[in-house]
Amino acid sequence: MSRMLIGVDWGTSSLRVARIDRPGDASEERAVPNGILSVPPGGFPAALADVCGDWLRNRDALVLVCGMAGSQQGWVEAPYCACPAGFADVAAHLKWVEPGRIAIVPGMRCEHDGMPDVMRGEETQVFGALSLLAMSDATLVLPGTHSKWVQVSDGRIERFSTFMTGEFFALLRRHSILARTMAVETAEDALDEHAFSDGVHYAMHTGNLLAAAFSTRTRSLFGQLDAGAAPSYLSGLVIGEELRSLQLSPNAGPVVIIANEALTHRYEVALSLLDVRSRSIGSEATWRGLGAIARHLENAQ
Amino acid sequence: MSRMLIGVDWGTSSLRVARIDRPGDASEERAVPNGILSVPPGGFPAALADVCGDWLRNRDALVLVCGMAGSQQGWVEAPYCACPAGFADVAAHLKWVEPGRIAIVPGMRCEHDGMPDVMRGEETQVFGALSLLAMSDATLVLPGTHSKWVQVSDGRIERFSTFMTGEFFALLRRHSILARTMAVETAEDALDEHAFSDGVHYAMHTGNLLAAAFSTRTRSLFGQLDAGAAPSYLSGLVIGEELRSLQLSPNAGPVVIIANEALTHRYEVALSLLDVRSRSIGSEATWRGLGAIARHLENAQ
């Protein structure tokens, strides 16, 4: 019988843990808002015990941690794996906090014309998604604060690019002059699909977000966009801007979207406007990726 | 002898007044931070008297107001003049607050493929600059929170475009994750010209600010950009992004920059990187524009 696997997805602003069965399904999951920025130096073991101390009492359990916990500001720094790299490369570069018991999955780095790009946590989701979908060649998008587009060939992550789409949206939604003509923000702004599509099209047409964004204000001034629809229009503008420069082909395979339901829906709509097919995977991709690493470790023994 | 002219440039966050001689030079100038957002409804006459009540005691003075004072949230709304429009069109559509004594200069509007764009105050600076430079055909840029690019043919403003360049910079500089790897903001961040130029080039090369902006973080992470230079690099990124889509030609006439010294310098450097010539005019353009309107009114009588 295999060891108990505790999966930990420790990001900047949240901490999720799961007991993971083989081949990588969560049998129990917990989430708390204790992201790495809220943990004092040296406080990582205690913060983890706070959320799953009962599981950790099993001294035979394997604990695999992915995400920003491996950054300079995290638990222990896990140096980036350089692209191109496959699943086995990442598994071979685990950073062991407690040898044989607790390990941090390294993030990845790549370069575009000498400019570095990085990710931490997304590599685990990508390998999990590939495992779930039984794919070894794919274009994947992981939307969010910093959206990642990842190109996989023959099971290896060849390259990826970061777009600050979610962060730009939040800055413009909350702190810019555009916020003045928008309805008050709710926990999850409802999507006005028509306004969203208008935004996607206008961003593609304009080709410059600095200019396109101002249309949110002028269309509001001239009664072409009401306060309730404006956040959806702005969301369409930033997601359209992200898609604009990717030169996605309707003839290529489907883009794999890894995100929560609300974001997945937005990207499905935006991609369909460009006649690009998509399929989607939720947060289970992380646990599936950690499960695959655990199996790899067991098989290597 | 002509009437005394009091010029008022009333923006969102500041109020500048000047006594203007013919042909349009300020003989005395005052500035206070009482922008229109700080003025209570009905409080505009008192707010103006606070800063130049002594001048207003001259009941024969002509008071010309430009800027956001003519907006819905301002003193009295002055409906936009539609492009294309020349100096005489704007002068003919003054909104009189006190007939013959106090007037607000209307802003302008234009359309790009059915999408409206607007400006208030910049039209006066443009007409002032044309008068100062004795030009009737020009491409002008008025950098700032909302940067305006204005195309003038035969003395008429044919079209213009707004870029939210200054606002994006401030949002990213202060509120984004990029702020964490930057030196503390000072009243006027000193320009690191090398980092600024790198930013301009990288924005032009990348073609998408959502992606290019993240390089500020990754270059900092990998020791390629220090905290003191990062704000200049980011400034180069946003200004480069503005210039990217304008398709400026080195063979066209010089771009006329209307701005304060610090911003003028940044645009001069950025344009020179694209081999585009420039010439510049400072804030005197506003007074010159109001002076020209006053002369026009006198000649029309």
C-alpha cells in the first residue's frame, strides 16, 4: 500500500491542502487565506500544522508543496527549473525541506530574447492537466492575476509567457478613473456577456490597451455603456488584449484552460469569438500533478 | 486699449489662473490644488474668487476658463465641439457663465470607428501652440495622466486619440506587484535614461503591455534591474507602448510636445529612439490659446 500523500498549494494569498489518493484525486480538501505573505519568517511549519496538523501526525505521509512557498519570500527557496523541462526534470529537482518527507516543487523559468520569465505552481497544474487529459502536446492558459500561456511539446514545457491581465483588471476596476463610472464591486461581478464580447472585439481592433481602456469612460459618458455592464466590458478589453498578440490558430488543437469556473467561462467565450476551440480543467489539476510526482518518486525507489 | 484678460485653467485636481497680456503672455500666474473635484456644487465663483478675487474686482475683465470646469461635474457644462473643428469653431461655441464677462471654452469630441473620444483643455493648448509656432499642420502630443495625440490639418483639429499612459504608470508604480521591487517614490522620480530607453525598446518589441510590464519584475528578480532604475524602466515601457501603435514616420514633420520639462524630456528621448524629430512648448500654450480666443472675440465685435 502506498504512503499517504498530503498536497499543499501555497500561493501568495492563500493556502490549500488536500489528502490525495492515487492516482491523484483529493479525498479531502481545506483552504485558508494564509498565503505566504501572511507567514512570519520561520513560521511555515506552524502555519501548515494549523491547517492540517491532524494529517501531519502520520509520520509516514509524504508532503508535496507547490506554489510561491518555494520563492525567496517563502518557506525554502527552490531554484527554478530551466525550460524546456518535462515532468521528470521537475521531479528530479524537488527541494527537500525534510528529506524523504516534505518537498517543494521547483518553479520554472524560461527566456524570450534574453528576457526572463518565471512561474511557480502553474508547472504542477500543467503536468496534472496533461496527465488528466492524456496529452503530451498542448497550448495551455492558466488565467488569473498573472495569466500564463504555456506551450508543451512531447511532454515538455517548451516556453511560457506571463500576462498581468488579472492585476491590470483589478487596478483599473478599483483604482482608476474608470472605476467612477462602474457599479460597486461585488465578490464576483456577474458577467454581461454582450458587453464582455464588445470589449474583446474592441481590444483586438484597437491593438493598444492604453487607448482601448479609455473607451470604457467615453462610452459611459455618451450613454453607450451602463454602470452594471462596464466591469464586463473592461474584463473583455483586458482578456482581448491578452489574446490579441498570441496569434492563436482556429486550426490548431484546443487550448486547455486551467481555472475556476467563472474565469474558465470568460476565456471560453473570448476564445470562441476568435473561432479557437478550448477544453477546460479545474483546480483538481494541482492535486493530479502532485499525485503524479508522488508516483514518480515511488517508481524511482 | 484692450480689456484685461484673466485666463483660468481648471482641471480635475488643480486650478491655475493668469493675467494675460496681448498677444497671450502671462504677466502674473497663480496655482492652487483646488481642482474641480474639490469644489462643492455652486461653489465655483467663490473658489475662483479665493485665488484671484483682486483681479476679478475689475468688472471690465474678460474671464476665459478652459479644462474640466466645463464638464458635467464642473462649473457649467459646455457641450463638446465635434471634430473636425478649428479655432473659430471653438470660439463660436463658448459657454457664457456671465454674458460678455465669463466664458468656458468647450472641449472637443471625435469618433474612431463609432467609438467616442473626448478632451477638455487640451484643445486650448493645441490652438495656443499652433499660434506660438505659426503652424497650421502638425501632429501634437500632450502627455500626462491621459495623454492626447492630436492631428491638425489646415488649422483644424481633425482627430485625436487618448492613451491612459500616465494613469497606468501611476497604478503600476504605486499599487501593483511591480511596486515591491522599486525604490520608494519621490515627488519627481529622477530619470535613469538607460533604463528608460530599455523600457521603450522592450515595449516596442513585445507589442503588448500586459506581457512587457511583467519584465519589470523578472528583471528585478534576476538582478538585471535595480530598485532605483525600475521606475524609469516602467516609464519607458508605458511611453513606448503609447508610441508603438502610432506608426510615426521619421520623414514627417516634428511632433510638437506640449508638457512640463520633465515629461517633455522623456518624450523627446523616446521619440529620438524612433528617429522621430520633435519640438516642444510648455504650459504657456494654454495662456496663448486663451489670448487668441480673446483677440478673436474682440475682432468679431
